[in-house]
Amino acid sequence: MLPLKLTKGPAGTLTRKDLFFIALGQVVGSGIVTVVGLAMKNTGPSAWLAYLTAILIGALLVFPYLMVGSTIRLGGGVYSAVLALMGEKWAGIYCVSKIPSCVALASFPITIGFYFGSIFPNINQTTVAVVFLVAFLFVQIIGINIFAKVQKYMGYVLLVGMFAFVVFGFPHINWSYVSPSQPKFFTNGALGFFTAVFLMISSTKGYYMSIVFGRNAINARRDVPKSMVFSFFAILIMYLGVSFVDIGVLPLDQVAGQPLTLVAKTVLPAVLFYLFIFGGVLMALTTSLNSTFASMVREIETGIEDGWLPTSWARKTKFGTSIFVILFVFLAALIPILTGFTVTKILNAMLLFTSVINIIVFVGIFRLPKLYPEEWSKKTVKMSTGTFYVLMSIAMIFQLATTAFSCRNLGLVTASIGLASMAVAALYAYFRAKSGNYKIRMSVWSD
């Protein structure tokens, strides 16, 4: 029954800095390396403006989670938000829905293998992907504090690598290449520009997943929202800087559709080029792999603890980690690697599914002020209820538009897989709830 009766939660250990690097690693992934070149194929030199637009729209799509995280403390991320705002059955659907989506984790080690293969042509890319996945399996097993430390130090290297590309690249920019005054600034008109914008949005909003670690935060309602705000400004500076360099150094016909590595070879000395590859590109992928792995485990284990799957599966090790859940996520990612699935096939198969789930979550977040008025009055992000509803409405419009645009070319088979996954999750949760074989353990708190 809603609303839940909230109390104070357990003590946490993660600082604001830890949460920032978790959020940053979640958002800065393979997209930044490839997406600018792809955007240039659609809209030409205005790709930097398309990225700025995508970052701002991405912030609107993160806004609902920002407000939830500033109002209530979530032990299981989006799962706990659905539980608090939509009720038990919807929470069960969300928990089950995370199971098939775990295959999307494979996109990161597969891309790592691809980049190693581009540098060392004789290397076995599948072996590289498996090695990195296994390495981060052990990071998950040995506990949240070690995970956070690994994420933080990889985050430092990521920032150095990416900003080295920007700092050394800026003196090489031919500003006429990026000027809005040039005739071909919008190469393919409005359609090309907005195609580029929607292409880029998915690489700009992943920092909302810091809400998954509310259970482990020292001061979740203060630090989780701040980690999102800091991540927004970090990617605003980083992404725009990267865009200007990638677009402005070489002629458009040489860089359109190409990854950042082409321009990096031009602007960086040999030593710094390899720093960029291993410090920028590799860290972008490994921080995303580490953070996504942990967030998947956290949400699924919270749902299992509530009984949506056998609770024995969430049994903890001496490190406080759920070994069965970790191994399940690991195997879900390993299978696509070994069977040769491409990144595009993996992500497209889950696109419709995750898009619809996001819309459902937004519907629940609209109810936040009415369901939890006391907690709403104490939220750390100060805002009137009227302003909240206006911004939520705008966010929902963009979520619907993003979903429609992203799913327009899925194809019958891929769309069918997504719809079938949703149907199975809904039916399972319905019958599990009807049987009464679950017991909600509070993962939503007032502090």
C-alpha cells in the first residue's frame, strides 16, 4: 500500500566524491569516442551544437531522478523508486525487467576488445573482452568500498586523458570549420540536426544512476543530487571541448563518421596519444563497465531480497556482496561476448524495453509530492511544487519523443523481442504478487 511509512536507513560509507566518480563513469562511455563522428555524418559542423542540445535534453531527462534522490533515500535505485511511487506489483515488474537487460553490459567489454584490436591487430578481441569482464567480476565480489576506490582512481585517469585531448587539440582548431556562419553548418537541415541530437542523448544522461547507491552513501539526499549536478558540468565542459577539437582540426570529409582516434593522432604527441587511448578511451569504457555492473547487481539484489525471485539468491558473502547475483550478471554479459553478438544488436534488443520502463518511472515520479509531503518539504533541491510539475511535464515530453525517435527503426524482430520481454516480466510479477510469495524489505528511507 502507498505511501510507504519511511524511517531512517543504515549508515553508509560512500562520500560525495565517490558518488561523483560513479556517476561520471556511468555517463562517459564508448559514446563520447564515436558519437561525434557519427553526428557529423548527419548534421556536419553543427555537431557541437547538437551535442550541447543533447546535453541539455539529457539534463531534463535526469531531472526526475534528481528530485527523487533529493527527497527520499533509495537503497535499490530505480527499483526502490518504483516501489515507493508505483507500488509492489510495478516494482516486481521492474525487478524482473532488469534480468534480460543485463546482456547490455556486454557492450562495454566488446568495445574494449575492439579498441585493443585497432591498436594491436593480431590480438584476439574476444579474449580481451573476457579478461576485462572477469577482472571487474572480482572488483564486484570484493565489496562496495573497493569498487568505489577503483572507480575513483580510474576516473582521475579518465579526466586526465580526455582533457589532454582537449588542451592539446584546441591550438590546432580552425575556427572556420565550426563557425555557424559557414553555409554548410547544418549540412542536412533540421532533420539532420535533430537526428544527431537524438543520437547523442543516450551518451549524456547516465549519471542519474548514482541514485542506485543511496544505501551506501553517507548523506544520500544531499550527495546523490550533487553528484549528478557535478557530473552535468563535467560532461558539459568535456563533451563540448572534445566536439570542438574533433570537428575543428581536420576537414569535415576526413572526420565525419570516424572515431576520435583519427584527430588524436594529429594533435597529440606519440606518448600522449597512447595516454589518450589507455587513459581516455579505455578508462571511459572501464569506468562504465564497473559502474554499470555494480548498478545492475544492486537493483536486482534489492528486488530479490523482497522476494520477486528466491531470496536465497541474494545471500551475502563475507564482503557483503551477493555472489549469485554478481555471477548471474557476469554470465548474462559473457554469453553475447562468446556468441559474437554485436554491440548494436545487444543495445537494440533492449531499447524498446528500457524506454517503456523509463516512461512508467516518470509517471510514478509525478506522484512524489503528494505521496510523501513531509519528505518533499525537506528535499535538498529547493523548488516549488508548481515548478516541479512544469519541468516534469517537459521531461516526459522529451522522454516520449526520445523513445519514439529511438525505436522508429528497430524492426519487427527486435521490437517483438522487447514487447515479449515486457509481457513476460509483467505476467511473472503479477502471478508472483498474487501468490503472496514475497515480502517487501524496506529499501526506501527518509534520510
